[in-house]
Amino acid sequence: MNARRFTAGLLACLTLFGLSACGGDSEQVAETAQVEEQGTAVETQTVERTDLANENMVSGQVIADSAVSIVPTIAGTVQSLPVKAGDTVKTGQLLFQIDTSQITSSYASLQESYNATQQMTNEAIQNAQKALPIAQSAVTTAQTNYDNTLTLFNVGAASQVELDQARMQLDQANNQLEQARSAVSQARASQKAQLAQIESSLNQIRTQAAAGTVTAPCDGLITAVNIVEGGMAAQSGPAVVIAEGGRTRISVQVSESLLGQLKVGDSAQVTVSAVSNEPFTATIATIAPAANAQTALYEVRLYTPADVTYPIGAFADVTFYTNRRPDAVTVPSDAILIDGAEQYVFVVENDTAKKVTVQTGVVGDGVTEITGGLTGGETLVTKGQSYLSDGAAVRVVSGEDTP
């Protein structure tokens, strides 16, 4: 009796256990079937047509567009230096003053020598001029005597000898007059030469003294000051450097491979972090026709906005855009799958994944140009594509719903 009850109870328990287990499997099968019926969860986006280009980032520097180097023409102690780097100056404004006292110390004695020489040579000219009227009077007398003797000779009242003597006296008088005139000319020429020599020395001192006062040759921004007040200014290098007009440019060095894809007028994105982390659009102003002999790189200069002051020497990040593709079909680069030499993507049509073989072109910032296979407007699978096969059912979800 007890044995039969135990057996019956055991069978009942086993039956209940079996029913319970079978019920659980049925629910899992049903859920799996439901998932399979709904399809693989994916995220999608519409294939767009946009402007695309390769991005090439290089580092550059802010430079003066037109740098004017002020090199002293004389050496000496800097007496005054009223400017500093970063100052804006106007044409004619004092930059620095060099002590010229040693240069001008001999100016007074030279001026005295000039005055004395001028007085002495004036007296010599006057003495020479005194002989002129005497010589001129002798010529007049000799000419009259010759004319009278010639008249007498013509009527037979004077001999040939007398006529020749009168002619000789006239010639001698004319020679003496010419010598007197030459003496005056020589006295004047001597004065001119002596005074010119002294004047040259005086001018040299005046020029050197004037060179001690150095002013700005143009309007601009002072980018460098290489002298100090009380120190020495030399002719070996620029004492002050001015960015003419305050204009600045961005200078970058590019390789030959990139150079061939750039031209004057092309736009680029530039960030000067010393001023702002926001980039600005700049255009290429100049491209060097020859490479730097040491680096084998080519300098490219870009315009900077006129309404912003950029510190000379500040670093800049420049992004050039090459291989531009206007109105290109683009997709996220991560959406493209690769199988050997084949590149493909999945698009969704009627809740079904469709495998599309594509050809690619320019690669941009996270996107790739599609040159074949897509035309734009397709619903592209951007997440979950690795779990798909051609013809598989899909379920489009948002990023938060993706398992």
C-alpha cells in the first residue's frame, strides 16, 4: 500500500516536472521565433550627396606679411628706446636714438677750418682779379698802337719793322690778359676744391649724426626689438623689425606631393590656438616657386583676417582640402564592409537587407566617397551590418534600442 502510494506520487511529480519543463521550452521557442520574425536590429541613415575632399593638416606659424628690418648705419650706445615689441608705430615715429657725441666732436673745428679756408681763398681770388683791369688796359693801349701803326704802314709812313713790333706788343698784352684771367680761374677752382673737401667731411659728420636718430620708415607693428637702452647698437643685424601695415600671414611648409594639389586662391581651415580654438577660413596668398634648399619643402602663405591681430610667431594648424568632389555620394566609412577585394554595404528595402557592392573614391573625415553602386537616397545600414546577410530580415531601431 505504501509502495503503491510512493510510486504514484513519484509519477505525479515527474509528470508535473515534465509539463513544467516543456512549458518553458515552448516560451523560448516562441520568443526566438518572434525575434527571427522581426529581424536583426540595425541603425540606418539616408545616403547623402555632399561636397567632399581629402583633408591634409600641416603645422604653420604666424609671420609678418612684409617684414622691414631696421639695421643701424652707425654703431654706438643706445641713448633712447621708446618702443617695444607689439607696439604699433607710424611713419617717422622715433624708434631709438644712438649717442653721436664722439662723431660730432670734430664738427666745430672742421667748421672753423672751412671758414678760414674760405676767407683765405677769397683773398687769393681778389688778388688775382686786381691784375685783370691792368692787363685789359695794356691790351687796349697795344691795340690802339697797332691800329695806328698799321694805318701809317698802309700810307708808307711806317716801316714793316715798326708794324711787327706793334703786333708783338699786342700779342704780349693779350697773353698777359689771358694769364690774369687764368689766375682768377685757378684761384676760384682752388677755393672750390679746398672747401669741397672740408664740406665733404662736414656732410659725413652731419649724415652720421642724423643716422643716430632712427625713425619708422612705415606704418606697422613692431615684431622684434633686438637692442636695449644703454647697450650697443651694431651694424651686424636688425635692431628693430616692423611688420609693414601690421599685416600678418600664415606660413606653412608643404611637401612636393601636396604642393601639386594646391593653387593660389584655394581655401583652407586655420586655427591659431593662441587667439582662439575656433578655426577661420583662409585663402592661399602665395606659393613659393622653389623649395627650401635645406628642407626640400615649399612655403605656402595664407591670408589672415584683417580685423584680428595675430601674434607674430604663434603656431597655427592648417587643413588643406584636396581632391575636391562636389555633390559626391558619401557614406560613413564604418558602414563599408570588405571581403577580399570586394567592398560592399547593406541597404534596407522593405525591411530586408540588400547587399550592394560599391566602388570607393576620396576618403574624408569619417566618410568615404562612393563612385559606384549607390546614387544617393538609399537607406544605408550604419550599425549591425556585420551580422547581416543578403536578404535577411531587419528591424530598424535607434541607437538606444540597438542590442
